[in-house]
Amino acid sequence: MVKILIAFDNSEASKKALAFALKMKPIADEFIICYVAPLIVGAGPNFDAYVPPSMYERNDATSEAILNAAKDLLENQNVNATFLKLDAPGEQIARSMTGAALERGVDLIITGTRKLSGLSKVLLGSVSSEIIKLSQIPVLVVPP
């Protein structure tokens, strides 16, 4: 039984990763489409900041819309797919994803990349690079 986790955020890079993953339909028993929603600042027990409920509602609506976009892309593909939403602070997105992959017995993680370089990479970071660093299972990175 081969399980493949696809990092999906509805970006062009993640759509390409999902499209590439579908080439593996003959060997994949399950596709886990994973979106990690960034936590809202001040959303933890150690913060004493007021975050209006509408912020959480918007965050949930965005997450739902992203996973629905993945569902739409898989609509006629005849695959066994699970849709997974995780929450994590920005610097922990890759850690959350690789942890979820381990917990679920995933055999391969597929992620896209935007091929950031220079200052963009320093400022925005690279989730795909961090997944590669942290993962204990194989990672396939699909170029743009």
C-alpha cells in the first residue's frame, strides 16, 4: 500500500505537484492532500492579545477554499484521496507536514517549489527546502 502526501496551498507550484502525483495513480493506494494553515498571531495560550473571531473565520474559510480547490482538481480522477488541514506557525509548516506524514505512514511527500532565490528566499523562506531537511521519508520536489 503506497501512500503519497502532497503539499497543497492552491499555488501554481502546488497544482503542478498534484498533477505530477496523479501520474503515480497506478501505484498509489492513497493520496493525502495536506494544507498547513498559518496560525494567527496571538492565537496561543501564551499571548495576551485580542484576535477578533472574524479573523479565525476568515482563516477557516481560506483553508476550506484551498482544500476544495484540490477536491475540484481530483473530481474526475478516480483516486482515493484524504484531505488534511493542519495549523502551524509559519516557521513550523514543514515540521507539521513531515510529522503528519510520519504519523500516517506516508511513503513519499510531493511538494512544488517556486525556486526562490536571493533576498526572496531569505525573506520568505522555502517550505520545500525545509521539508527536505526535516523529512525522514523520501521527498520529491516538482519544479515550476
